[in-house]
Amino acid sequence: MLQDVIQSARESRDSDSKSSVGDKYETNRAMMHIEIDKNQALLNTTLKLKNELSKIKPEAENRQVEFGSVVYTSNGNYFTTVALGKLGIEKEVFYAISLASPIGKAMVGKKKGETFTFQNKEITIKDVL
């Protein structure tokens, strides 16, 4: 969809004919250029996230917290992937976090039953899937 929006903006920019009011023409072209750049940045971010998510191996049995783990803790449930925030899945709440986040760094490598400290609070890993 973003690729279509970008292509449409490019076509609009390129087909815009110069009117007798030159400033209006230049302003429209500049606005189209800004719109193209904004959508291109969004497309790049989306493709990067898609690439990261494709690295998750749902069939893998995670014994420790690593990329793609579902982690149940005494302080909430986490999905260690890309930072997407709060997710509601089948009446449960999960926080999709990056392993580069402070809590992700604190729990990476931990196994069921182990604890870690985050913000001066001891948190227990209840399960890792």
C-alpha cells in the first residue's frame, strides 16, 4: 500500500504542469516531495520490522529468553521481538519488547524459575515458550 501511495505521489508530482503562477507549481512539487520522503521512510521502517519478524521461529522450543520468546513473569507477560508495545491476545496482555530495551537486556538468557532485577524490583520468570 505504501509503495502505491509513493508511486501515486511521484506520478502526481511529475504530471503537474507548470502554471502561470510559478510559485504555486514549486510549492506543490515541494509538498509532493515531502510526502514521498515521509512515505518512503515509513516504508523502510515497515520493511525493517517485517524482516525482523520473519526471523522468529514459532516451532522453536525456547528454554531461555531470546529473540522470539514468549515470557511469563511475575511482573507481566512479554514477547521478545520488535518493540510494538501492548498487545491483547486471547484475553491475555503481552508487551512486545526489543531485547535491546532495558527490560529485554535484563531478562535475556534467563530460564524458567530464574529471577532478574529491573527498576529495583525482583522479577521471576514463570515460563519461557
